[in-house]
Amino acid sequence: MARDFDRQVAEFQVRAAVLNGYTALGIPVTEPKG
């Protein structure tokens, strides 16, 4: 863990981006037909 607050914020943003990437992979894409 980073000690500076600014670095902690940046680290959190990186983790959130990675989590969002994995979440996006798990979401099924539904397309309307017809």
C-alpha cells in the first residue's frame, strides 16, 4: 500500500479499473432480435 494520499487514490483508481474490466467480461451482452 502506498503511504501518500495521492498515491493511494491513484492505486485505488487502478484497482477499480481492473475490477471494472473483469466485471465487463462477466456481463452477458443481450441483443434484441426481430
